[in-house]
Amino acid sequence: MLVAQHLSHSYTNTEGQRVLALTDVSLTLQAGTFTCLVGPSGCGKTTLLRLMAGLMNPEQGHIAFEEKPLTKPTRRISLIFQRDSLMPWRTVTQNIALPLQLARIHKAEQQVRIDHMLDITGLRGFEGAYPAELSGGMAQRVSIARGLVTQPDILLLDEPFGALDAMTREQMWQELLSIWSTSQATMLMVTHDIREAVFLADRVLVMSQRPGRLLADIAIPLSRPRRLDEHLEQLTQLEIQVRQALQP
Ligand SMILES: Nc1ncnc2c1ncn2[C@@H]1O[C@H](COP(=O)(O)OP(=O)(O)O)[C@@H](O)[C@H]1O
Ligand SMILES: [Mg+2]
């Protein structure tokens, strides 16, 4: 569905030097799958997501979305940013509605889609709340709802649960998996939490230190639905595999 070939990208820093962020990264996302990407801080994970969202064009290499070159953002690929980017002056409903307003979707259709997102993200009863009134977990659910309300084929998530405490995070894993199965979107999620990656994904991609390259592509053959307590031993084995790939 989304195919990246030989991507390299660099930035110019404030001293005018070129910083190579990413080098020769190739990956293919199959429709309906859940892929996690782990790697050390600063290795180019966010850069890769921004490229795969069409927000920037790679310096080298190319990206094809359904066999056509991806050169600009499309409503069919959504990106949820690392930092909470809700608009504080908009309510939950108004935040979720934003991409629909930008896309000039008919008012009645907007309401249908928003209602559906409120249901599948468990935000019923909080329609009129402002971001400052929400817990971190709920704010992240609003971000996910806003990312999915346009019914994208692909959802890219950049460390969406990084700021949450461990218990809330584990609750969000279950919720995200249920949202994933309802929406049928293809997911690519960046995380620095290895347990999170193996618990959620069909496949975990491991990136090197900057400049980021792919070191490993590890299949996660656990059946679904998954439970932390039931699959603890297998999860731990898979975690060890990912850790070893990170430190070759
Ligand atoms: N806009 C930018 N200008 C200059 N350097 C950048 C910019 N964005 C990222 N970088 C650098 O590129 C490298 C990769 O960044 P990033 O993709 O954000 O990594 P990660 O998400 O894995 O932490 C880092 O060294 C970072 O400092
Ligand atoms: Mg990042």
C-alpha cells in the first residue's frame, strides 16, 4: 500500500552544517497491518514519518502510495504528532471536526463521522470539554479521533503515548488495538517503548543510531486479541530479540 525505497534525508543545522538524519531506508506497509518502529532518540524516526506522510520530499529515494508517487500530503494518510497538538480554545468535538472542516465535508456528514469517532474512542460525554479539562490519555484519544475522522487508509503515529504514565499507556494499547480493528486502517507507529512495540505490532522495525537505517524487521507472531498477562513470556522473548537488534 505504501512503499518507501532508498530514502535518505538531511537537514541543515543552525551552523549551516548538513546533518544526515536518515540513510537508505526502504520499507513496505501492507494494507491493514500494524507496524511499530523503534530506535534511539534522534535517529530519524520523526523524519521518516514526515516523509511517509508526504509532508516533505526525501532528498533521495521515493515513496509510492498505491503505486503512485507521493509528493504531497493526502487526506488518506494521517499523522498524529508526538506532542499534543490539540487547539486549547476548541472543544473535543471542535478539535475532531477540524480536518473535516478543512476538507469541506457536508455538515450532516461531519456529525455522523464525529459521532462514530466519539463512540469508538470512548469520548462520549466529553464532547464539550476543552483540552485543559482532559487527562493525558483522553487528550491523546482526541488526537487519535481527529487523525481517523477523515477515514484515512494509513495512520502514522509519532510516540503517541510517550507522555503518559505506565498504567494509562497499557490501557491505551488495548484501546488503540480495538480502534485499529474497527477502523481497518494501516498503522505505522513510532515508539521508544519496546514492550509497547511488541505488544501492538505485527512487525517491529528497528532503526540504528543517526543516520538512521533499518537494522531489523522482526515479525511478531502472537495471536490476537492479545493480553499482557497471558502472553507475558512470549512478549518478553520478543522484547529480548528487539533489544539485541538495537545493540548489534
Ligand atoms: N528541522 C530540522 N532542522 C535541523 N535538524 C533537524 C530538524 N529536524 C530534525 N533534525 C535532526 O535530524 C535528526 C533526526 O531527527 P528526528 O527525525 O526528529 O529523530 P527522532 O524522531 O528519531 O528522535 C536529529 O539529529 C535532529 O536533530
Ligand atoms: Mg521523534
